[in-house]
Amino acid sequence: MGRRDFSRPILAAIACSVLTIWATAVSAAEPRRVLIIHAFGHAYSPWSDMAGSFRVELLKKSKEPVNLYEVSLDTARAQSRQDEAPFVEYIRALLAGRKVDLIVPIGAPSAFFVQRNRQLLFPDTPMLIVGAARRRISDNSLAENDAVVLSDLDLTEYLASILKLLPQTTDVAVVVGNSPVERYWTSELARAFQPFTDRVKIEWFNDLTFDAMLQRAAAMPPTTAILWFLLSEDAAGIPYLEERALDAMREVASVPIFGTGDYQMGRGIVGGALLPTQKLGALGADAALRILNGEKASAVKTPDVVLNSTAYDWRELRRWKISKNQLPPNSIVLFREPTAWEQYRWQIALACALILLQGALIGGLLYERRRRGFAEVQASRRSAELAHVNRFAMAGELTTSIAHEINQPLGAMQANTETAQLILDSPAPDLKEVREILSYIHRDNKRAGEVIFRLRSLLKKTPFELKGLDLNDLAGETADLLSRVAAARKVKIDSLLTGDSLPIKGDRIQLQQVIINLAINAMDAMSEVPTGERTVSISAARKDAFAQISVSDVGPGIPPEKLKEVFEPFFTTKLQGMGMGLSIARTIVEAHGGHLLAENEARGGATFHVRVPLLS
């Protein structure tokens, strides 16, 4: 006998194992595909609320990846097979080449669509109907591969809960639309409310436009109540999103509005016996997971969802002056605002004890605070007076510049006036040229007035006033004002302004005072510098969240040990200085929420930075 070759079976077994592992990994990576079909679109309540809860719970609870596809069927209104054909083709194209693991119609209209077109779409794919009413889905209409999560509506209870709460009600207006679905429910409601017709008069809104509904709701007598059932399309065929339509009716309604589903709570209804739409979506997600995990659809049984216990909106109860004592037993009250005592009972008790124990101490602190406040007011007044005096001192420095700025337009006005007189004295005066000369005179007069206005603004005593302004423009204006002072001192001024605006909120006069003060200090610091080298740079830039104005000189700088003292009151290096200019400047900048900083430059000289918060 020859030797048996064991290598081939072993290799074959290994290859099979590898292929099995690979196939399992590929299968595990393949997501489950779920097609959600809406009857009226993604945003139509109550179906959108059921679908939203379904999506959240399915994705949260699924241990495997799930891809959701969603389609809206506007043809659900008309129920026309001819109109449905494009939607069938769209769904087939959307999922071409993809295996669909589950079809989930939300509500009865979309379920009917799938049943009518099952063979054209996915004949072997299981279907889970979520949110439809039990009375609309018969067991005979379900296939072996179908499962349902349905609601069992007690329509009578909707009206009964209103009459229990408001027994004096004589009329009830029912808000319901005019689409095929809503016409069905109108007939069902009429049948359910038949036992109450000897007690209340029922008015149906299905034959009205929405504008007519609003007019009726605004003019109802006080013994009327409104029951909002469903509105997706009015009598004119105009579609409405329930959320917006309900909000509009709440704004004008003269009587309370009651609802039918928990999705309407917080949107303007008083409350009532409500359909738990969130629960329907969550139960639907649980059933979908069972089917996706391999359980046969027909074996998935879920109890029908019935109306919740009565629930009410505390804010609407207060609005319509409905006492909590009128509510049925075991009612749920939502959005109730607890009293301060209910929320913070022990904290309030403790606070009262502390107040009693510390009363004397607080009285003493208040007295000291009053004295301190009075002192701060006095200090603020003194600071303002000192700043005013400081501006007068600076005005002397600016006299040359101001006189030059006024003399220029005044001289031009004189020359233009003389020219105009000569023209008018001529035999044939050129009136066009005279008008042009008059415009020049007007322009120069305005220019001179602006110079005087700037000087007057600088000198007058005004309260601290914050207004929107551009710090870049203010720096340029101040540099122009200083030009003649600088020329008289043989100092060159470099304006390095940014091209962008630097919007801030500040007091124009006081900020200009700061810049002038820093610039004059810079000129003073260069008294020993050769004439041709004296330069003061005024630059503007953005610095993070601040607008920054920097004033630099080429003087000897500040002694390093004195850098922290330069802003202190009465500190000065000038023989004739008072030592208050920089202290006042810092006070002004800090009152604007900013900072005034000083540093020495490596090339020589000192730089002062004014930083004020930018407007956001």
C-alpha cells in the first residue's frame, strides 16, 4: 500500500474555514436596509412623530448598522393608481441593486399603497405597518410576511373627556381636513359622536377653507370647545402642516382647543384623552428589530396601542381659567411651573435663618457701602474735573495746529469773496462762476466750523458717554490735529493706520484725549533727540478681540525699573510735569473695558498700547 497524502484535505479544510470567516465578515459588515414610506411627507403629524420615534429607537437599539431610506407619497391624498406609478418607479430606482430587509409604511394610506404595489416593488420583503388605526387594517388584508403595530382609537372618549372637564359646553367644533383620509375620519367621528347629539351641537370644519376656520374659531361663544382632530388639507385643497396650522388657530381662538394625540401637547391644546404616538414609534422599532433579527413577520405580535390617560397643559389651563380641581382623577398635568417654595423649600428656610442671624451685619455693611459709594462718586467727579483740566492743558499745545487749520479756510474764503466781488462789478458778470465761488466759500466755512467744533468738543465738560465709533478714523483725525504741534517741535508724525474699520463703543472726546496725551508725551521724551530723527508713530490694528492704537517714539525709553510706576498718580520724569496725564489716560481706557500698556522697544524709545474691546 502507498502512503496516504494528508496535506490536501488539511489545506482544503483551512481554505473552507478562511472562506467562511471572510463570508461572515462581509455579511456582518453589510448594513440592514429599511424603507420607510410616508403618506403625507416627512413633516405631517401625527405620522412624522411616529416615524421620528421609530427612527431614534431603531438606530439606538440595533446592534448592527441600519441604513434608512424614506419616501413621501403625496398621491396618498388622491388614492389614484395612475398617480402612484411614478412613485413606484422612483422607489425601484432608489433601491435598485440593493436588498431591502424591511418595508415600514407609516399610517394606513402608505400601507394601502404598499399593498396595492407589493408585487411591483418587493414581493418577498417583509412589511411592518406602524401607526395605522385598527379599524382601517383588517386581518384579511395582511399577508404571511406582514406585521402590524396599530392603534385602537376610542373616538367617543375624545368628546367625552371634553364634556367631563367642561360640563357647561353646548357646542363643539371639530377641526378636520378634506383629504380622502380625513373624509374617512369625519364619517367615523360622526358615527362615534352620535350619542352626544342630544347634549351638544357639533360643527364640522371639513367643508371650510383654513381662513374660514380661523374666522369661526375667533368668534365662538364661551360655551363652545374646539376639538382638533387632523388637518392636512382644507376644503380648497391647500395642504397644511399641522404644527403651524394649530399654532395659527391658537392665536385667534376665543375658546379652548382640545387635541387627540400627545404630539399636540405643548403646541396649543388644553389636553384630553390622547394617542401616544411616541409609544407607537418605539413599539414599531422593537417589532422591526425582531424581524431584522430573523423572526417571521407574522409571528411578531404587538398589542394595539390605546388612548393614554387624560393629560393637560398647565399653561393652557391657566389661560382658560380651568381649575385643577375640575380635572378627572389620575390626570397628568404637564408644563406645570412649580412655586418657588415647592422648588427651593429648604433653601428658602435656610436663607431666612441666615437673614435673621446676619441682619445687624448687613445693616452695617450697607452703611459702609453707602459711604463708599459716596466716596466713589466724589472721586469720579474729581477724576472728571482733572481730565477736563488736562484737556485744557493739551489745548495750549494744539493752539498752533488749530490756528493754522482755521486760517487756511478763512484765507480761502477771503480770496474767494474778493474774486466774487470783482466778477459782480464787471459789466457782464458770470453768474455761473459766482455760484461756483459761493460753493467754495460754503465748503471753507464748513471746514472752519468743524475745526472749531472739534476744539469746543475737546474743551467742553461732558459726561462719560459711550457711542459706536471707528477707532481707526479717530486715530487718523487725532494725527491730523497733532500735525501742526509736531511741525512746531520739528517732529515727524507717521500714521500707520489699518485699511479695515475698528468698530468700538466709546467716548470720542476722552479717547482722543488719551491719544493726544500719549503723543505729546512722546514728543516731550524726544527733546534731546536730533531734530531730523524725531518721529512719533501712531498705528492702528486688530489685536485678537481688541482694537489697538499704538503710540511710539524714538527717545531714550522708560527706565526698566520704572515701567510699573509710569501710570501711578504724580509719577513724572518731567521737570514741569504734574504726573497725572498717564494716570488719567489709564483711568479712561479702563472705563472703556480696555488696557493701557507700556513697553520699551529694542531699537530704542517707548511704545504705549491702547486696547479697547471690538464690537462683536
